[in-house]
Amino acid sequence: MFCPNCNSELADGSTSCPYCGAGSNNSQQQQQQQQQYGGGGGYYEGKSKTTALLLCIFLGGLGAHRFYVGKTGSAIVWLLTAGLFGIGSIYDLIMIITDKFYDNDGQPLV
């Protein structure tokens, strides 16, 4: 049997998932997910594609667009290497324009 929430394998007879807490009424992780995704309705506000695009155009070499979407590690690399010597910033610009650039949670920009 598999968890409907995180798709992890569950032990036979278990009432809740040991990984994500699905099935328990008041698990802390479920409460956090409800706060993060807009009260549990499945709505995710996300990051603005327009903001990320403008940050990439004007401050791409500093990694501002990557800081904005929560990719802090790679943003620091962009900051120290001037956007991977400009090539990484151009690549990110193309990815943002073609809707293939995602935030740190793996969610598309809106």
C-alpha cells in the first residue's frame, strides 16, 4: 500500500504515513503544508514570472532572480561568477521566457 500524499510505501495496517504524516488528524507537517499552500485548498500562489524575468534581465549577473525564487546556493555561485560568466544568465533568461524555470519548491512561475 502507498501513501496518497507522498507516494511512500506504507506498512500493512498503518493508519498514517511515517514520512509525511498523512492520515493523522493534526500532524504538524500537514498544518505546515496547509499554511504553505494556502490553507489546504491546494492553491499555491507561487513566484511571479514577470518579476523573475525583470530581475534576470537587469540583475542576472548578480543572481537576483535565483535569490528571488529561493535557489540560494546557485544564486551565490551566480553572484561570485557573474552569472556563470554570462552564459548561465542567458540560459536562465531563455528558461524563464519558455516557462521551464521553477522555484525552489519545484513549482512553476506564475
